[in-house]
Amino acid sequence: MTIVPPAPDEPRRPHGPQDPGDAWVVAETGEKYWGRYGAAGVLAVDPSRGVLLQHRVGWSHFGGTWGIPGGALHRDETALDGALREAQEEAGIPDGALHARFARVLDLRIWSYTTVVADVLAPFDPVISDPESLALEWVAVDEVDQRPLHPGFAASWPLLRSLLTVHPAVVVDAANVVGSVPDGWWKDRAGAASRLHARLSAWAAAGVEADELSLEADRWFPPVSMVVEGAARDIPDARHQTHGARVAIVRAEGAGDDAIVAEARRLGVDGAEVIAVTSDRGLAARLDDVGARVEPAGWLLRQMDARP
């Protein structure tokens, strides 16, 4: 492959300097792909308005087609961060308006493209803030196929569409997970719970491998409910939550098992596919009765321990 900078008539980054990632990756067979370090984009999903699509300007790659806001990644930038940054630059999406649900990666070895499917948390009207857009429109899911789509987006759309109704959520039995590791947690239950919350937040922010959730795509960013009881109820609320981490602290007013079952039931009623984490067999049976899939504490600990 070779790296080729954009041509003079390809305007880039009108609001700032060109980044080293703004370049073409050209395969030996002649195909070219935008982004020295790969590229990423966001498919924003609004339950009432559909998905946000971008009509690409004629001079752009596959100009005249419809795709999603996105572009080249910066050096050392994660695909998730880059996708959300590009979406903000190209569509004027406000900070905090989106939360990533899952990511799908097209890996061609010499180049990759990550599609981040993100839920709209705060409704917004897109704003054309980049010369690459002719239009930005909310399009009903059933009408997406009626538009001339960018070939890459067209190839990925069937899988993306099939996953738009999938909403995994994780409920963690904090006492059981903490108690499964004999590290002196009984001396400071609140401190042990706080440490678990920090680890859960890092795990959720990095995303969960799709295989671990028995789902398609590559990584998912499910909301996590960490249920605490007893002395652990005194842990402080989380101060910082990112677009890739939602770890809510659920404080059991009575028995922790009852709170865990109630949280799993609530999420299931809201349409989530619930994964509950506990090694307590009696609790697992109750969770099974409310339709939750149960994984042992080791399932979660293995994934958190695997993080660098």
C-alpha cells in the first residue's frame, strides 16, 4: 500500500489544521481508502425520527451517495472517540447527545472502518458544519434502502439494521463478585465496592466483546447496574461517566437479592436483553424466572482482569 495526501481541490478540516491522518491509503490493486490510521463514523439512532444520514458532496469519495457522518481517525485516537468527534465536526452533534451502543469493524488489514451505532439521549437537529455534506437528514429505518447509499454503508446496513432492536444490559451482584476474591474485602466493604465500580466503569468504557454477549458486531457498550447492599450502600455516586460507560449504582433498601431481581425485571420490561452476573445459585434461579441470562462472577472477573 501507499499513503497519498488529499488533492488540492479536496477541502479538509475548514476549522483547523490538517491532521496526519488525513491521507489516502492506496492498496496495491488501486483501491483507495480515506484515513492513514483508519476511519470511523456514527449511525445515530433516534427512536422517533429514525437514523441520521449524510448526503455526500459530489467531489467526495462516492459523492452523491448517502452514508453516515465520519472520517479519518487521528493518530493514537480510539475508533469510538474518533467516530464521535467526526460526527460532531460534520453534523454539529452536541456534547452528551449520543451514547454508543455497539461498534462494527470492517478490517481490510491495510485499513479499517468502524461504524459506531449510538442512541440519541437528547434530541437535536443536525447542522451542516463541513463542506462534505449536501444534506443531513433523519431517515426512517424502512426508507434507508430507498436512497442511493455509499457502497460501504450499503454492505453493512443489513446487519446494522438487524441489531437496531437489540439492547443488552448488565446487572451485577456486587457483593457476590467482590466476595469471590479473597483480598480482604471484608475489612472495608464500601472500599471494595468502590474499587469494583471503578473497574466496571473501565470495562464498560472499553466495550464488551460481542462474543461474550452472544451477539453479532464487534463490541458493545451496554449500560451496567451495580447493585450494592449493607455497608457498601455508602459508596459515593460516580462523578464521571463517559460516552462509553454507564455504570449505575443501585442501592438495595432491603435484601440485595430482591433488588437485583427487581432491577433485572425492570430492564427486561423496558426491552433490554439482561445479563445478570452472580454465582449465587438460588439468586440465579430467581433471575432465570424473570428472563435474565445469568453468568458467574468469574465471567466478569476474567474480562476485567484481561484489560491492560
